[in-house]
Amino acid sequence: MKINIGSILTKRTLLNPTNEALFDVAQGTRFSYDELNSRTNQVANGLRSLGVQKGDRVALLMMNCHEFVTSFFAIAKIGAVIVPLNWRLVPDELEFIVKDSGAIVLISGSEFDVAITELHSRGNRTDVTHWVRVGNADSLPSFAQSFDSVVNSQPVTEPEITAWDDDLLYIMYTSGTTGLPKGVMHTHNTQMAALITLNATNDFSIGDRYLNPMPLFHVGALTPAIVTAYRGLAHILMRAFDPNAIWTLVKEERINNALLVPAMLGACRMVFDPSVHDHSTLRWILSGAAPVPKSLIEAYQTMGIDIHQVYGLTETCGPACTTTPEDAIRKAGSTGKAYFHTDVKIVHPDGTTCLPEEAGEVLVRGDHIMTGYWNRPDATADTIKDGWLYTGDIALVDDEGFIWIQDRLKDMIISGGENVYPAEVENIILGHPGVADVAVIGVPSDKWGETGLAVIVKKDAAVTEADIIAHCDGKLARFKMPGGIRFIDVIPRNASGKALKRELRIQFPTL
């Protein structure tokens, strides 16, 4: 059987045409599977009318909306290649990705008119020939075509499927926390493998209602969005994260599951009001991008909600490791074990496998890992070796086989010859009741070569540096203790919730 990811929607429609497929919360628009598939086919036929062919790249610059979802499945159906764009990027950054990918069509939301007008003015610095704009046609840029004008007159008939299996499905650019972003290539097969391993491991059920507040340009939101069609779930799609709106939707939409990064979990916990919010339908929440503090997992457990730590990467199409419900508390802080159709091991720099409790680099193997980086054969060769993806993440495995992510290899601090993993220090500091957020970075030290600096967002304005040091004392070895504390209003983070430590190192170059 040949695999085309767009055809997943077609098949689900055949099986469950009247089931709810998508609720676009911001626009108040609901779709059954039959309605969503019909609209997707119109989009596919509209793109074909613009001359889009198999292998052509189509960039999407939209906040979460039903137009993003239908565009994604439509592009997949006609064999073109999706290039999701991070809408937090500035025009120079967008230009690099659009040009690097060779996108010939860019579909954007009206909120990005200034950015696309700037890109358009740069002429051949991109290869875009069709600028398609979603939103109010009255304010349409002169060079752009209205999304509705391209789509509305098109038939709802299924387009011809011209791509499958190992044909390219999308190019998703890495967050670029260091250097220029690289385009991660996934095919129809790698995406299908991710869907299979997710469904073999996580507790999704037909008819579940999945809440998605994560940006769809990120794999942590996109792969679950595809899962909803593959598994027959209702996809409740938020335009953007809002902690108060989360609890309202959980109650009103009878949400069963969701994915929230730790910062989102913390924000939701802070605004939770048991006298108002009914979360009785919510079984579990996946959380990734950073270790979830044990205190936060336990806080949700008291509410009867399982928090499952998940570990994954854009390069793995999402899944790598996760915890099961029975281990959510017993192994709080661990990211669990490898997904069902996934292999994970921890190795020393010489490639030998680490013993339990020895820290080393995480390697992942499975049919869902990327085929490579777009136009970067050298980077691909450095990352995929003998079928294993070298993640650049540091972890250890305990005697029961549970994986404990320590940090990024590049973020590891070497202080006095000892390895210090910032995530471990961050987890301890987050246990202080007066701390809202923290990131630990390495800064130069005349004595130790490098030492840790904790950059903290206060929850309690009265918290002092001395309070933090006293809290860490006895919980961390002396060489792991932060050498200094700095307070800040907000930790800069990328769309996946990862702290932008490069920016923090620029802002705080010394103790």
C-alpha cells in the first residue's frame, strides 16, 4: 500500500464523515470530516490552478487556523512540499528560509502583511511567484491573491495523488537557537511511521477531543494534528496559547488530552480555579521541550491529571521517549522509555554504550527519523550515522531503563573539570516557591574555567540571591552550585518553549 499523508484525511472521511474533525476556536468554525476533506480538496485544486506541481515547495506563514490545516493536507495530496514558517521570525530570517527552501508559493495570514510586503519588495531574493493571503480581502496587498478567490470556485473532487512513500512531505526548519536554521526533511513514510509509533504508545482513542494550543509550524503541534485525522479525533485548535482560555475550553469542549510545554503547564496551574474550572474529562497532558519539574507533575496529579513527560525532536518527526500513566509520578522527571517502534540508546563519545547512571549522548533510531537536512549533506552525515540519529542531547539511563534527559551537549558547563548539566540545576531552582522560571548558562570563570549563572524570573518579588543559593545548598554538589544569580522579567524562549540561551549569554556575558 502506497502512503500519502493527505489521503489519511480522505480515508477518515470515508469511515467517519459526520464526526467532528476540527474546531477553529478563534474563528468559531467547526468542520465534520466530510466538510474538512471537501475544503481541503478545494485548496488542492486551487493550488493546482496556480501551477503547483509535485515537488514544488509551498510556504505557510499563518497562525493556527483551519486554513493552515486544509493547506497542509491539500499540499500533501497534490505531492508538493510544505514549508511551515515560524511567524515569530523577522523578514531577514524568513527570507533565508523561503529562499533556502526554494518555495514558489507563500500562503500567509493578514497579520503578516507587513512582513510579506517587505519580502515581496526584495524581488529575486526569494523564488516566490504567487503570494496568497488569508483574511479580509478589503486590505489585500496589491501583489497578493486572496485565498478565498483561489479556492472558493474550485471543485470538491479529490485531486490526483502524485506523491507517496519516500517522496518529500515537508521541510521544517529548526529553531535556530545556534547558527542558521537547517531544513529537516520528512517524507510521507517518515511521517506515517511517527503516527504509527505514537498510536502504539500513547492513549489516543477514536472520538477523543484533543486540544492544540501549540503553533502548527512546530513538530510538537503538527504531528499530533495529523494524528487527529489518522485516529479519528476532534482537533480543537487554538490560535495561540492563553491559560485562562485553556480551562474554559477543557470544560466547554470536553477535552480529553493535550500537549503543553512546561511553561504553559505552569501558567495554567497558576490561573486554575477549582470553583470554576471543570476538568473531569481531561485524562492526560503530554509535555516536552524541557524537563517538567517534579513539583508541577505532582500538582497536576493532585488534580487527577496525568502529566506525561515526552522527549522528541523535529528530526524524529516528534516521538522519541515518553512516560506511561503508571510511571508519571514514580519516575517523575524522567522522560520514560522509547516509543513502541523506536530505539534509543545512550553512548560515550567513542560510541560505546553507557552503563546505568552514566551520562552520554542520546541516539534515536526508527523509521520516523528524518531523511536529512535540506541541501546540507555534511550536516546530515554528522547527524545520522549507521541509521542512528545523534541528537546532541545528554541523558542517562537508570537500572530500569528509564531515560533522564540532562541537557544539550552544547549547553553543558565544564566547571573545574566536572560536567554540569544546566537542566539539573534548573529543576532544583524551580522547586523554590518564589521562582516562576529559570535558565542556567555557563559564563567564564578565572578559577574554574566556566561556572553556572542562573537567570531567574521571580514569582515572589521578595526573593533574593541569597534565598536561591540557600535553597540549592544541600540539594546540589558544590561544583554544580550556581556561581551567580541574575533576575530578569522574562526568559526568552523559542516557539517550542526552549530557552534561547544564546541571547542570555549575550545579555549576561560574565558573573
